[in-house]
Amino acid sequence: MKTTVSSKGQIVLPAEFRRMDRIEPGQEFDVDRLDRGDYRLVRRATPPNEGAIDWLLACPEKGFFVRVESESTDSL
């Protein structure tokens, strides 16, 4: 696929690729220069539980997610 560098130096990933790989706005990538004119773009891994609390709190059934007080493990 073809893309163009903007006047701000931005490169847009084609929508088809973003859909196939579930790329969301704000996701970070590393860019490596392999050689003159050759670059590699790699999506940075997100922490395994990133967004889990927001997802639970967004549940339409209110009261689904309830904070539970935990006991200290100091006495174990």
C-alpha cells in the first residue's frame, strides 16, 4: 500500500492495516532506520492489564464492579 509523508512529517497507516491489526489512536510505535530509505515500524507492547479497570467501570450494569477492602499480608 502507498502512503504519503505530510508537511508535518507524519505518515498515515492505511485504514485497512489499522483495522486488521486493531491499531487505536494514541498507540505508540518504535521506528528503526535499517538502511538508507529502509525503516521498520514496530508497535510497542501495552501492559497486559492496561485499560482493565476502565473497561470494568464502563459496564452498563451499575454496581457490577465493587471495590473490596483487602487485609494486610504483614501478619502472614
